[in-house]
Amino acid sequence: MTAPPLANLINELTKLPGVGGKSASRLAYHILKRPVAEAESLATAILEVKSKIFRCSICNNMTDVEPCAICDDPRRDASIICVVEEAFNIATIEQTRDFRGVFHVLLGALSPLKGVGPQDIDVHGLVRRVQSGNVREVIVATNPNVEGEATALYIAQQLRTLDVKTTRLAFGLPVGGDLEYADQVTMAKALEGRREI
Amino acid sequence: MKPKRTEAIVLHTIAVRERDKLVVFLTPEHGKRKGWAYGARGARSRFGASLEPLAKINIGFIEKESEEVVRIESVDLIRSLFPAQQNLLGSIAATYIAETVDTFAIADDPSELIYRLLDRTTEALLAGATPLAVVAYTEVWILRLSGILPSLKNCIVCDQPLARPLRYDARVSGFVCENCTTRDADVIPNDVADALDAIMKFPVAEFAARAESDAVIFELRSLAGALRRHFLGHELKSFDILASLAGSR
């Protein structure tokens, strides 16, 4: 029988996304083997993130200062807003170092099967930002799946009457991939989004 | 172990772990099945767009007797619904249809008729049929195929032939004749009863082409909704979202 404190830790770890019983058990035994200082450091980091991190009031990004570092950066072009589903999507776009605009985090995507409707995502906040002026373009960077696409269509519908250009991230072939393995939808989208060279 | 190969339509998927998907799919011979698609969420996944909801595919899977969830080995896309999902109402309607079929299809129970219904309704959406007409058609037929739709020909109480106007009595979940009717029975307008007949008689594309009025479609859906809720004891998750987006057109 597993000792109650260890069982408790395993139980808590299984609540994390993508962590099943076996992984939770492996992680718990790993923590148990490490020095106390390391466990304390992990516990402190978890508590700190919960007490110090909050949502930016402008873009919903996770931040420890208000507004967040991106919204507060005068070198960023606030007239271009890139819309993402979750705060962690910002990091993926920032890695490119090509985007110098600002972000808006929707806090989800339209997902009828999960009961997530338009009122459950922050499209109103985006509309308010566009209405407040000086926004030239909204780039919708939701996931390239059915839910992300429905969300993009909903955003486009909500912005239709406003004086702003709404664009969608391109769909297509992954760099380093092979045409042979492209499915018909991806290939059709790649053809549709082709550009002159 | 040799994989089983069959035609299938994806009902929905659940993101699992870092890069995997749990896929719920409907097949004509094996009914509704669940399968692991390892690595399906990766940008260079071999599954590509073939595991998106309502995609029609040729699927190869391996099943172990002791396990409920099969392992998906290969998928070839036959038809994607992606073009129809470029329209917001069409996209939400497709999700709603998938949820409806997912709710009524039974796991491991061969369901060729339900499969054919889903196949034809998906095809109609792709051909540009009015999404709500396709939804109404699906709602009525799924009740019929599940044995829930009451007879449109005979009174549910006395079995006498029904005459127009039809009367629906929610207390007995069926249509009643003039003699058995009570104050609580709803009179079904004749144009709605005609549309109901048309759903029973025609393929989905032909029904959608009749271009029934919004009011008739609404009445049909209300009737089907009442029967469905009575049977399930709850409403489908995507019902309200479809209703709110259909209302905001």
C-alpha cells in the first residue's frame, strides 16, 4: 500500500493535463528521491506563480506587472493585434521574432461539444480594443482545426462592421515536410494561399 | 496482428497528452468506436487533416480483445468537411450533427443506417444545403432510426389512423387522434406535418432544396427537441450554441 502522503502527491499530479497515473507515480518517486531543497524550490515556484501571476487587463496575457511587458513596450506596434486562443500561444509567435505587434488572448475557442460558446471567450474585449481606435489589422491566429476555424469566423463576423482589416494565419505545408505526405485539405489550402516568387 | 480496415466518419476528437488524440468514429460494420491516434496533434502528423470532425476516412486499426479503445494505424482521407466549415453556421451545425449522432449511435453496434444518414447529411452540407434544414432532417431521422419517433400514421393511444391536423401530446410522447386528444396536446400546423412527411420520404438534399420557411424548420426542430429531451433527460451540449448563432445571423 502506498503511504498516504505519497498517494496524495500522486493524486494531485494526476490532476495535471497529460499526466496519467503511471507518469504521476514516476514524477512523485522522482521528487521523493531528490534533495529537500529541490522539492521546496518546486513548491515555492508553484505557489509564487499562483500568487504573483495574473491576467493583463488589456490583452489577457499572463503577467506579473500591469500592463504586461508586451502591451507596455513602446517599440511594439499597437495597431496590429494578433489574436490567440491561450496565453501560451504567445510564446510560439514570439519565437519567430518577426511579429512586432501586440496580442489578444481569447481564453479559449468556440467549442460547442464542450459547451463553450461566444459568451465564454473574450471576443468582446477584442471588439472594445478595436473600437477604441488606432487598430489597423487583426490577425486571427487560432488553431487550424474546426474549433479554431469557427472561432476565426466568429471574430471576423464581429469585426465586419468596424474599420479594421481582419486576416487569418496561412494554412499550408510544414517546412521540412514532404509533399507526398500532405493530405488533400492541407494541399488545397497551400495552393489557395500560394504566393508569387 | 493484422489491422482491420473500414470506411468511417470522425465524430469528434479529444486532445490527449502532448501530441495524441482520442478519436471517436462511426463505421458501418463496427458501429461507434474509439481509437488512439498517436502523434496526431503534431504539425507534421501523418494523419494531417484526416481526423477532423466529420471527415470521411478509410481507417486501419488494431484492436485487442481486452481493450475498449483501438489503436489507429492508418488513415486515408476520402472527404473533408473543411470547405463547409468555412461558414460559421455550417461549422456549428456540423458539430451539432456530429454530437447528435454520437449521442444516439451505440458503441460496437453495426449501424449502417445511422452511418448512411451521417454520410448523406455531411454531403448535403458540403453541397451548400441550408445548415438548419440539414440539422432538422438529421434530428428527425436519428429519432426514427433509434426507435424514438412516434408513428405519424396511427394514434399512439388507440392505434386509429391519424388525420390532419396532427396533434402531439408530450405526456404520452406521441401523436394522438381527435378522440384521444387532450387540452395539453399541441396542434401541429399542416405545413410542418407536410415537412415531416417530406423528411420521411426524400433524401436530405431533396428536402433541403424544398427551402422550407424558417418557421417550419423551427417547429420541426422544436418537436424533435421535445422528443429527444424526453428520451435523453437532458439537452445536447451544442444545442444552445447553435441556437444562439442561428439567431444572430
